Amino acid sequence: MLSWAGLVRDLREPPKHILKENLIADGNFDQGMFQAYWAKAAQKLTDTQKAAGELYDEKKKAMDEFVVTTKEQAKTLALMTKGPVKIKD
């Protein structure tokens, strides 16, 4: 494709014996790929924790506001009530 764009010319495909050298045989552990996938997973975990933290902060703020509003409404109702409030069983 680079030759089509005029960026390279006389590009040849490497011989098969060169392509087979330095390859990890099937079934063997590839440390480089493991590290690459591990880094990707760790980044996803960090991103997820940040997103969850933001969601938690939003929910906690909403809950705190709800508690404050409820306390204010309870105080208003208590002031409107004359005498002690009787609870029926």
C-alpha cells in the first residue's frame, strides 16, 4: 500500500525463514503480550474506578441533599403541629 502512495518502492516480502525466526512457538508464554494486555486491563480498571467514584459522589450528594430537605420538612411539620404528636398503634 505504501508503494501505491509513492512512499516506498522496490519493497519486497521477506523470505519465509526470516518470518519464522524469533517467533514464539504455539503454547509458550509470551511475556511481551502478557505485559501489553496487563497494562490495558489495569488502565480499564483505573478508568472504571474513576467512573464509579464519580457516580458514587453524585449519588452521595443527592442523598445528602435529600436528607437535609427531609429534615427541614419534618421540622416545619413539627412546628405546625400543636401539642405533642400522638402515634396510633
